[in-house]
Amino acid sequence: MAINPYSNSFNMPRQVSYLTTLRAQMDDLQRQLGTGLKSQTYGGLGSERVLDLSLRQQLSSVGVYKQTVQIAGLRLDTLDKTSGRLEAIRVESKASTDRNNFELFSNGRTSSQTSAEISLREFMAHLNTDVGGRYLFSGKTADTLPVQSLDYTLAGDGNYAGLKTVISEYNQADLGALGNGRTTTAVAGTTATLSEDGAHPFGFKIDNVSSGLSNVTVTQTAGPPGSLDVDFAGQPEPGQGMRIFMNLPDGTSTEITIGVEGGQDDPEFTFQRGATPADTAANFKAALDNALQTVASTELKAASTMRASETFFDTAPKSPAPPGYLPQARVVPNAGDFTTATSLRDGTADTVSWYVGDNSDTDPRTDMRATIDENLTVGYGARANEEGYRQVVQALAAFVATDFSSSQPENQRFYQAMADRSNAVLTPDGAEASGIRQNHMEFAAVQRTLADAKERHRIEEGALKLMVEGIEGVNDEEVAAQLLTLRTNLEVSYQATSMTMKLSLANYL
């Protein structure tokens, strides 16, 4: 009769399976002890796997936000330091445009111009700051160097006119062939006449007149072109005078005062009473001519230079555009002659563009955006041609490009007029912060937002990691205890199995 070796009550296949299970459990506990994880797969986490996946997704999002905050923080730190230096240069440059610092060197430049140029070069270099190949003041086109070199900006080349050329054209058009601000004067009998030489945007524009001359009738025609008739019906008295108020091309105004000689405190421009009222009118006209040429070569020329500089540098889009606005407006010569010009044109095709970064009509801050938290996006873009930066470049460049050489008449007074205007552009109105400072404060506010978001992410990340560790992690002491118990059970089972496997019928009997 055949004997079934497994017919006894100790079922060997079941015992082997049991040992295999114990061994697998022991291997798993050893893995848990080594890795600190309950399972190698999410399926091994049981009912908590869905929650674990959700927490992992949140951790990933927090990681992305943290990386974005880090990158934006680096750029904003650079913007912060750069803005601080730009503001310092603006303040320091005010000393370079001191009206009392007229010291002319043999090269036709003043010491203050040299100082202003050094400041301007540094300022423009900072506007070309980049972080990791991304230019901070170029708007959306962050891979484009935003600002041209100063030398090219001032001088241009054969195809594009630089600032000096544009200034020269405006100066010629504003002063006119006679250097008297595009005016004409005449005398007929007892009447002296002052007139603008046409209806155009150049030269002096007569605003108003205040006469203190007795026996004199003043008639003003508003125009354009405006004019004044000064009729000497009789003789004025010594010390009496007339004030003529003129509007200048840059939006400022000036005053020309002409008085009758013989007063206790005569003005700069005076005329003598003649033998007859007609002679007095002729003397008045001669004094007026002198006054017009002097003021034109100083105040008017300075105003003309500032207007040319503004049209050259103010390249930001205008929305809506002012009536008659022309980008980089250039003077249209009259048969090649700028002194008789009467109109302007769009100069973008043949004029140096000092700023070549993004120039859309959107808010510059939106050019560089960072999503640093759920439903929280910050903007910290910047463009070099924003008003705050542009005004400093414009004021210093106009001052640097101006010719104060000894060949120019009235060059010291012209210098003072230019210094006053450049300094005024560099100085904010009243107690207001400069444009650079205002931008700096905007960047600082974004930095504060980044710092707050960074702290929130640190706290949130710590909490999420603790929750994930609670689901995925193991208690080392508990696993070690389970491992020891399982090891003991496994050893006993191995011994029992070994003894059973050695049984035979002879041994049994």
C-alpha cells in the first residue's frame, strides 16, 4: 500500500507558505527600518493613499512658488541696489549743474560738464544692469540691451542723428538768422513795432506787456503771429520802463525789461530820450534789438536746447497722444535753411533711439510678473525710458552736449540758464519724491510681499511634510520591536519545520 507523506496532520505545503509569508514580512520590516517608509508604492498606504497624493501635490506647488520667489527675489534685490545708486547719482548730479560753477577749459568744456558726463555714463551703465542675462530695465524684451552707448547717443552716425545734431537744428530754428528769437522789429515815425516772424512753433512768443512809460501807447495783437506797437506820442520820463513777457519753447517764460536812462536803478537794457518822440522811438527800437539778441542767445537758447533734448529722449508712448504730437520731432528745414523753418516732422526714421527695449503702452510693472502664491501675482518690470530715469538722462545729456566755448557770445549767462534748467529737472517739485524714488518704493513693496509669501511657504511646507511623514513614515522603535518578534517566530517555525521534515516511519515507530 502506498503511503502519502502528507497525510498526517502537519500539512507541509501550508507550513512552507507560512514560512514564506513570515520571511516576506521580515524583509518588508527591514526595508521599512532602512528607508523609513511604510511602502514603496502608494497602493501600500491603503485608504490614506488619496490624501497622501493630495498632500504631495500641494508640496510640489509650494516648491514651485518657493523657486519663483527665489528668482524674483534675486532680481528685486538687484533692482533695489541699482535704484538706490541711481537715486544717489541724481542727487550728486545736482552739484554738477551748479550755475555758479562756470570754469571754462581750453577744450571749450566746463569742469561741471566733465563731472556731469561721468555721472551720466554711470547712470546709463546701471540702466543696462542684467541678472543672469535678463536686462532689468528693458521691459518685456529682457534679452535686449536697453540703452545705447552715450557716445552714439550724443553723436549718432551717418544714418542716424544724435542729440547734438538735434539740438543744433532746434537752436537754429529758435534763434533765427538774426539771432533775435525769430522776431522782427521796425520803426515808423513815432511807433516802434515788435512782431513774431510767422505762425510756427519756434522762437519767442509774445505773451503780455506791462508798460510804465508815460506818453506811450502800447497795442498788442495776440496773433499768431503776435505783435506789439509802441507809439511814443510824447516823451517818457527817466527811470520809467516797459516789461515784455515772452513764452519760451520749453514751456517756461522770460521777461525783457527796457527802461529810460536816468533812473536811480536802471535795468540792464535802456534807451535814451531823443530830441523828438520819433528819435526816442528809434532809440527804443535799438535797445529792444539788443535785448532780444542777448536774451535769445541765453534764455531762449537754453530753452531751445531743453526742448530738443526732451523730444529726443521722451520716447515713451503717449496715450492719448497730445494734439500735434510727433515722436522724436525734428525740425524741417526751409530749402535747407533751419533758421527759417516753420514745421516739425516725425524723426524716428533717422534719429538715434537711445532706448531700444520694450516700448509698448502698457504699465512697465506688468512687463515682468511672478506668481508667488495661489491667486497672488506681483509685477516688478522696469523700462529705462520711464519718466524718473529718462529725466535724469535728459537733463545731464543736454548739459553735457551743450557748447559753452568762448566763441559763443554770452556763454556764461547761457551756462547759467542751462544749469538752472538742468538742475530743475533733477529736482522734484515741492516735497515730492523723485521718479526714481517712487519706482524704488514700488519695488520695495513687492519685496515685502515676496518676504511675506516666503514665510508662508516655509510654514506651509513644514506642516505638509509632517503630514506626509505621518502617512508614509514609520516609527523606528515600533518596527524594530515587530522585527524582533517576527524574527523569533520565524526561528521557532524554521526549527519546528526542520524537525518535522526529518521524521520517518522508523523514527515515528
